[in-house]
Amino acid sequence: MPVTKGEYQVFRNACPRNCYDTCSMQTYVKDQRIQFVEGAPESSFTDGGLCVKGYSYVQQVYAKDRITHPLRQVPRGSGHWERISWDTALETIARKIREIEEKDGSLHGLCLATGSGNHGITNNSPDGMMSSLGYTTRTRGTPCWPAGIDAQAYDMGEMWCNDPEDLVKSRYIILWGVNPAWCSIHSMKFIYEARERGARIIVIDPLFTQTAAKADLYCQVKAGTDGILALGMARVIIEEGLTDPDFLSNHTLGYERFTAYLDQQICLAQVSEICGIPESEIRSMARDFASIKPATIWVGYGMQRHTNGGANVRAIDALGALTGNIGKPGGGVRYGHKTNRIFNYYAASMSPPQGAGPGKDRFINTNRLAQEILDAENPPIRMLWNTCRNPFSQDFNRPLLERAFKKLELVVCVEQFMTMTCEQADIVLPVTTLFEEDTINVAYWHYWLALNEKAIAPVGECRSNTRIAMDLSEKMNQLFPGSCTFPTHLTSEEWISREFNDRVYEMFGITSWKDLKSGPVKAVIPREAWGDGRFATPSGKYEFYSKLAQSHGHKALPEVVPGRKPSAPFRILTPHSKFSIHSQFQNLDYMTAFNPEPCVRIHPKAAAQKGICDKDLVRVFNDQGQIVVRSRLTTTVPQDTLVLHEAWFKNKGYCVQNLVDDQSSDMGVFKTGSPGVAIHDQFADIEKISPAARRFPFNFWKTR
Ligand SMILES: Nc1nc2c(c(=O)[nH]1)N[C@H]1C(S)=C(S)[C@@H](COP(=O)(O)OP(=O)(O)OC[C@H]3O[C@@H](n4cnc5c(=O)[nH]c(N)nc54)[C@H](O)[C@@H]3O)O[C@H]1N2
Ligand SMILES: Nc1nc2c(c(=O)[nH]1)N[C@H]1C(S)=C(S)[C@@H](COP(=O)(O)OP(=O)(O)OC[C@H]3O[C@@H](n4cnc5c(=O)[nH]c(N)nc54)[C@H](O)[C@@H]3O)O[C@H]1N2
Ligand SMILES: [Mo]
């Protein structure tokens, strides 16, 4: 039962977005309607506050354009939608699944495309639903962080880092290619507190971000050259005798080879030239980082989205090891962690039906969805079940995706809003928001666990992912007995209970998940990441020299790997926005009021060369496609760079993926099954649209 506070019933919720902060929330309900939300005060991470997106949730739930009943579009892409019943929708889907199986003798023609729309633990049910039908095709990997995960796995055995709340103990903090002022706002208070206690804050980013604006030192590195910069710093640290000899001799492997490499290959003058940072600045950063203890580096996901992203993260890790900062309070090279992923993942793991025979799922690279659909043969992918994912907004090479979708016979999209992907679907199934279902949430950054309670009845005919899986199972078995093993009658309490085990209870110091009704709880963390000096690598040491990396086709040492060659005059960066999480939130009226229009950010000098003024209509184009958008002149971007933040602006036809291709980054296969994407190694040109051209109706969304 919820707590009653005055005229409100107060429920526990947890923001399930793919975000560092994964906020613990409280939801105030009156007359069965959400009135407002706030951050939970019990979590010292959330600390009673939400971000601008979090505060817009009430509008998201009750938005007039939310999809509240199943829809069918005939033909696909025509815009001719009709309302259908759940029964019709599920029967159409069930019959198609059976048809595929009969035609191909397997279910590999059925592909699940999941993304990061909802990270609630029971929201892994779409995976379980597929397993319960048989052996299907699945997307594997993640666009967020794969290259960096592998890099840390080669160096230390796995990705793991200190509690972000321990940032307050740091005395020197490098925020390297990360923008917490926008992407992890709750971390900022720990950074500010560290500064109040005397820490210096350094930001290394090609863009002068809002985080950079708060720093003591901003270092405008050229994109993709972070590895070289780190190796330059390493050379200074070694030359000036600022290493930690105890840590190096007791806990590392390959130090001699690493120093030999630096001696032979790394020259500071060249480093300075390549990275665009003065030699004196590289020296003083290296000295300060090595001598002010404890020092820490937060490596962002933005900086590893390059063809050499993994190699660059390895070079940065090396700085933490050289100076013995790894394993110390307030120290370490922070990237993320998965230590709390110890749930049962019951909703995700079902057995195939009897008679599915021996078989295996077929996996495709999640970061190359379009190409993988086009390439899949014997059997081809015939049906796509798309959930928690908006590929037409978020996936790479949009023109190719349009081609790939033409190959599909049936597209089902489980969604809240009429997204660009729904526009390319045959059937849209309306899904609940976090306030309309029960689940539990943990983060990949902080160490809190929170309950998410159903605060209101589902809006309209919306159903949760798990409920949809149960209902499809029931329909399958009704039409084709024994064809699906997914449970059909579990209560949400049962779904949650089945995710817990003794290890989870021990980690979070609770005896029942129901304890979470009184508030979120934090994992009991015995020591800092790698605090005992034992690493999970083959040697048990920090490996400057990794044979494992070498056996996977990479350099054994964190060597310089050149970036992708430019194919057009400007680099385009498409990072994350303050006002959206990917394709979510920017579509709401509340957010449009803050951030009405998309734009391309360009340096005034570059703009002058192109005859572009502020707010001009411009065309950004490359070999793959184009975007028409207004310009914004700003000195926060380098002269050779254009910035277009990723987001879905409803009705504006804006889609950065017209320009971004699916080039893989160097690492990711080892730990996540697929390489990452070089999202920031993209190039384009820009031109002003002449007044004459503007007289013709301009099709914003059509690629060329
Ligand atoms: N150019 C460029 N592209 C990028 C990136 C970039 O930086 N630049 N970043 C990449 C990264 S790191 C990521 S993680 C991806 C994110 O890409 P996606 O995973 O596609 O992310 P979202 O747009 O957040 O969510 C997808 C959809 O899930 C829906 N949704 C929300 N809640 C639920 C629910 O409970 N159930 C269901 N079924 N659906 C729900 C939302 O309405 C939304 O349409 O984008 C990647 N793409
Ligand atoms: N508000 C908001 N918060 C979010 C998200 C969101 O969409 N909106 N998305 C969530 C998700 S799924 C993720 S993966 C995280 C991402 O969190 P972050 O990693 O913080 O976010 P990004 O904006 O992808 O990239 C951060 C910075 O990397 C910089 N960068 C790009 N290339 C380079 C380079 O070569 N070198 C260096 N040094 N810097 C470079 C970009 O300029 C950018 O400022 O945030 C999460 N939080
Ligand atoms: Mo992400």
C-alpha cells in the first residue's frame, strides 16, 4: 500500500531510462491521477531532485498524442491507420509467427530488436518471450559503451569503478569526454563538493560543454586523439619520476615494454600538434595528475565512440595505473560497472517449447541493424518485433534502414508515441509508462536499488511488455497448443519475487524486496574497485601488456591507433541532449517550450567562410544523406566541427542518422558480443540554402 501524505497517495518509482542517474522517485497521486513527481530523499545520489526530463513525466503519461490502443497501418508507411482490438492484433501476430515457422522450419525469420527504452529488470520479458517461442534472431550488443568495456576488460579484467559518491574524496578530477552537467546531473553535486574540499576539475572534450563551463581547466582536444594525449601525459609522468613504484612492481604487468614503447614512439611536440593542446599544458596536467593524490579520471561514453575508441580508453587507464590511483578511495579510472547485475533475470530466461528441437538463436549486431536485416538469409528476417527501441531515430544509416524495412513482411512496434519507427510499422501495440507497472531498477553508475510501484491504472488500453508477452503466450497456446512456454498468469509481485536471490539480498542488506517499499537501498560496498590490488585479468595484475587483447586482433600495449580518415570538410558530432534522452521527452510540449527547435552549431569563423549567419536555413550533407536545419553560431565548437544533438523533435523531420553511418569502433565484441559504433567519426559539409531554393516546399526528412 502507498503512503498517504495529506490529500495524496505517495508511490515509490524509479526512472528506468538508460541513464547513469537512474533516479529513485516519489509519485503523488490524487483522484487516480498523477499530480506531480519528485526525487526520493532517501537516496543520497538522487537526493530529492530530478532532471528536467524527470519533471516532465506527468506530461508524458497524459500527453494527448500518447498511443492508447492497438493500431494497424495498411499498407505500411501509408499513414492509413485503423484502431484494432488487442485480440485482433495478437491473433494476427500469432498467425504470422506460425506461418514463418511452417515456411522456414525455424523461427529465425522472427527478429527481436530491443533497445534501451526501459531498463526495469522485469522489462527483459521480450527476450523471455522470444525464448519461450523457440529459437529466433536477436540483436546483440549496445551502442553505449562497448569499446570502453573491452578496453577496461583487457587492462583490469572487467569494467568496474568506485561509487560515484566517493568523487568527493578526489583532489584532482579529470572529466574525459563526459558531460555530466547534462547526462548525469546528480553526479555534479559530488564534483562540486570535491572542489569545495580543494579539488581541481579538468574537462577534456572537443566541445566546450556545460560541464566544461564549470571546470577549473578546459582542454579542447581534437576528437579521436585522446589516446595520444594520454600517452603524452604518461611519458611526462615517467620521465619526471612521478610514477608509483610500489603499485607498478606489485600489481602490474608489462610496465617495461610500455615505457620502451613510449620512449621510442611518443614525442611530446608531435603529441601537442596532433591533439591541439600546447606542450606546456600537457606537462602541467600530467604533473598535477601524478602528484595530487588521490586523482581520478571519469572516462565518458562519448569519447570511445570512435574507430580507435577502445585503444584510447586503454591509454587513459594506463595513467591511473602508472600513478597507483586505481583501487584508492577518490581514485580510479571510472567508466561504469555491472557488479549489481546479479538478479535472476527470470523474465528473460524461458525454455523453448517441447518440439522446438535442438537449435540456437541467431544473433545480429545491434549497431548495424539495417545491414544485418539486409544480409540475413536462409531464412531472411521476415518479422521484426521492435520494443524499447526507436531505430528510425537512433540507429545508424537511416537511408539503409529504409531499404532494410522494405524486406520485412511484418513489423510490430511496441510504443508509447507515434515515433518515426511506428510510421514504418504494420502493427503498433500501446505500452505502459513506468507509473503503470511494477518493477525494480538498478544503475550502471551509482549503487542504489529502487522499487517501481504501479501508481496508476494503465492509461487507455496500454499494457506492459511483460503483460504483452503473457497475452501473446495465451493467444499462441489457444491457437496452437503447446507453442509457447511464457507464463500466462503471474502477478506482478510474482514477477518481481522471481528476480531476487540471496546474493541480491546480501548485497543490498535487505531480507525481502518488500523492504524497498520504505525507500531505495544502497549496496554495501566492502572496498573500492580493485582495492585489494587483485585484478581479474589472466595474470591477476593490471596489464599494460595484454596478450588477450593481442589474441583478439588488437595491440598488446595501449598504442596509438590513428582515427578514421575525414571524408568531408567538417567532423559532425551528434552527442546527447539535456532536454531528451535519445528520442524521448523532446517530443513533449513542456520540453518544446525549453528547446523549441533543432539546430546545427557552427563556429562563427567557419560560418563566415560559408556565408552562413545565425539562424540561417542550412543543408548539412554527406554521401549518405542530408539534414535541413537552422544554424546557430557559437564559439563552443571547434572550427572544423558541426554539432547536431540527437533527439526526436516531433513533426520536424529532424534525424541525425541521415548523416551518421554504422562504422564500427575497434572494440566491444569481447564483452558485449558486438563492436561499438564510431558515432563521432562522421563527416559532412554544410551550405546555406538560397532564398530561391527555399520557395520550393522543402522535404526535411527525405534523404537525397
Ligand atoms: N547519432 C547518434 N545516435 C545515437 C547516439 C548518439 O550519441 N548519436 N547514442 C546511442 C546510444 S548511447 C543509445 S543508448 C541509443 C538509444 O536508442 P534507443 O534505445 O532507441 O532509445 P530511446 O529513444 O531512449 O528509447 C526507444 C523507445 O523506447 C520507448 N519506450 C519507453 N519506455 C518504454 C517501455 O516501457 N516499453 C516499450 N516497449 N517502449 C518504451 C520510447 O518511447 C522510445 O521511442 O541511441 C544511440 N544512437
Ligand atoms: N540528458 C541526457 N542524459 C543522458 C542521455 C541522454 O540522451 N540525455 N543518455 C544516456 C546514455 S544512454 C548514455 S550512453 C550516456 C552518455 O553520456 P556521456 O558520455 O556523457 O554523453 P555523450 O553526450 O554521448 O558524450 C559526452 C561527450 O563526449 C564528447 N566527445 C565526443 N568525441 C570525443 C573525443 O574524441 N574525445 C573527447 N575527449 N570527447 C569526445 C562529446 O563532445 C560530449 O560532450 O548518458 C546517459 N544520460
Ligand atoms: Mo547509451
